[in-house]
Amino acid sequence: MSGDTVELLRQRLAVLEPLSIAIDDESQRHAGHAGARDGGHYKITIVAAAFTGQNTVKRHRSVYAAAGDLMHGSIHALSIRALSPDEV
């Protein structure tokens, strides 16, 4: 199921037109955690021109909006590193 979630997340984040994106499933590191039953733990690094001039909060909101309903089911926790191209 986690592979499906990674692919769905990648598809959803495409709306941000990323130059690069890395998604790591860290769910196995959270085994036994109460939230691990209801959704996985993921870490993403995304580089997109859409983040240029945006602060961290606005970037994270853009990622959460793109992820949509995945944040209410398949994803329990999401660690985000969102960069503009000039920050790479």
C-alpha cells in the first residue's frame, strides 16, 4: 500500500511542476506508533519554481493542498523540505 501512496503523492505534487522530487517512505521507522496504523510517515524534498519568493509556511500549505485527501487517510505524517531552484 505504501508504494501506491508514494505514487499517488508524486502524481498530486505534479501540479506544482517540480524540477525534482524525492519521496521516502519512513513508515517502518514508526512501527508501534499510534498513528502508524491509520497512515504512513513520509519525507519529501521537492524543488519547484512555484516556491520562489514564498516563505516556509506558504510552501508547506501548497504541498498539503496538492496532497489533498491523502493527508486525511494514507498519510499520517509528512516531513517537507520545499525549495526554490535558486536554493538548491
